[in-house]
Amino acid sequence: MEDLDDNSGVHAWLVCNAASGSNDEEARAGVQSALAEAGFMVDRIIAFPDEPLPGPADLDAAGVSILAVFTGDGSIHEAVANVAGWRGAVLVLPGGTMNMLSRRMHGDAQAPEIIARLAGAPLCRVRPPVIRTRHGTGLTGILAGPGTIWNEVREAMRAADVLEIVATTREAISQSANGPRVVCEEVDCGREEGYAAITVTPHDDGLEANGYYAESLGDYAGQGIALLNRNFRNGPHDELGRHGKIRLACPDGEPMGLLIDGEPFDGGAEELFEPALCEVDLVTTIDAR
């Protein structure tokens, strides 16, 4: 963990995404005002995805030290990946629905409160544990298995398409119940038949795996709602332990459903997940409350 000097006068860029859950015009104006009051000079606002995300060269050329990202977890995933290796720091703010990475860095707090903690204080930077995959880095967690189809229900809900919500919910329950299961290989525990969903979460002492199952139609519907909210603990599950690496596989040889930081990727019949450290500094205020 590294402390920086007072942030007064620090040049910053702000990334926003109007499609994210907490990103209306009033909220964005509040974030911009809070940054200014905390001493940051916001030189540019990037409207992602209409405008491209900056890379290290863009930020260095503009003299930017802080990239503030006020979006959902998926956009944060892309923004952090785009600045890997940068010498500045990323300030993750809760601008989406679940805001999992923001909660890791700041606890359960809204953007103006987080920014206010930074006023007149040194910036505390960390490189938290993350998950290395062949698809890129998972900052908050992985979900694998047929249960990932519930992401389609979430997208229908975002679009407020009632007919699509009904259709995708019906399909999600069917796929959760009948889709190809996934197993956690090289782990002497768990159900031989596999799970409708396995989560992988990064921790300081390794990767934590949990396998989610259901035994009735009501279980599948209830678990699907938990998956929608990324509140996996509410569903019936087996603890599969913490490990130095985790290999998931579909015994049927089918490609597995895969969500990384809540965003869909094309999984294979087998996927390897390994612990790593984030490749750019993130600002944390956990100890500044």
C-alpha cells in the first residue's frame, strides 16, 4: 500500500456510462462537483462507450494522475484493463447496479461520500488480488455454468422488455435445470454431477470456489434471482475451498457459460483460473472512513 501527497490540484479524467444503473445526468454532475470540491482538476469527461477508453499513453500525454471511473462493473472491467501498466491510479466509483469493485475499495458508500474522504488527504493506492483467465482479468469474480444464462434476463430487465423478460426467465430456469453442469477439477469435494453455477472469487490467500445447485423448480427460480443480484450466498451451495488455482470443466465436453465481472464471455469445455495482482493501482478509502 502506497500513500501519495495531498491531491489538491491533481489532474483527473472522468469516465461515465449513461447505460449504467446509477449514471443519470444529476448523478454525474454530483460526481464532477464532488471531485472539484475535493481538489481534483477534472480536465475531461469521457462518455463510454460512445467515446473510446483512454490508454496509458493518452493519460500521460495529458498529465493525468487519476482516472475516475463512474460506471458499472463491466465498464470498470474494460477501463482497468485498458490502463494496465499505467503509473497513475484508478478511482473506482459506484456508478452501476452492483458496484462490486467499488465495495471492495470503499465499502458500501456512494460516490460523493467516497470522494469527500479524499479531500485534503493523501491517496492510498493498492493492487488487490484478481483472477487471471485466458479471456482477461477478473477484478471481482467469475461465474461459470448454465446459470450464467440469467444474465440475459438482466439485460431484458434493463431494456424494460416485458415479453423478453418472460421468455428469457422461462429459458433461464430450463437451462439452469437441464444445461450441461460444471465441476471443479482437482478438488476433493463437491458433487460428482457438478453444478448449475460455480463462482470463483479472489482473496489474499487464494481463489475461493462455491458450487450452486438446486433441487426444485422453486430453488432454480430463487437461485436465478440471487444470480441476477450477484448475491450468490442466498442460494443453496457447497463450499469448495480456497486454492492456488482452479480448473473448471464441463464433463459433457460442452462449452460452459462464463461471466467475468458480470460480463459474458465464450467459455470452453475447460477453463483455468489463477490468482494475480491488479496491473494498475486502485485508490482505496477503506481506512479513511
